[in-house]
Amino acid sequence: MNSVDSKIIGQSKPAVELKKMIGLVASSNSPVIINGPQVQEKNWLQRLFTTKAEEKVIL
């Protein structure tokens, strides 16, 4: 079990599905739009989900 798996345990199923979907987008080469600006580095989303404040991030 990796760190992301351990962090999503206990959260609602929609939250888990959202994170899976974001993970798929982050692993693709397409640009990601978050609150307007284009985030071109896919590692940004991976770092987002390794922070302790991940529950406070509004997508």
C-alpha cells in the first residue's frame, strides 16, 4: 500500500473516485486545468496528494 492509498482510507467513495480520476489525468500528457490556470507539470498533482492539507484543497 502506498502513501496515497493509506490517505484515502476512511474517506467517502466519491472522494476516492475523484482522486483516481485525477491520478489518471496526472499520469497523462494532457495539460490540467485547476481553478483556471494550466498546470503543465503532472508531478504537481502527485505532490498535492502527498501533502497533509490535501483535504483542504478545493478542486
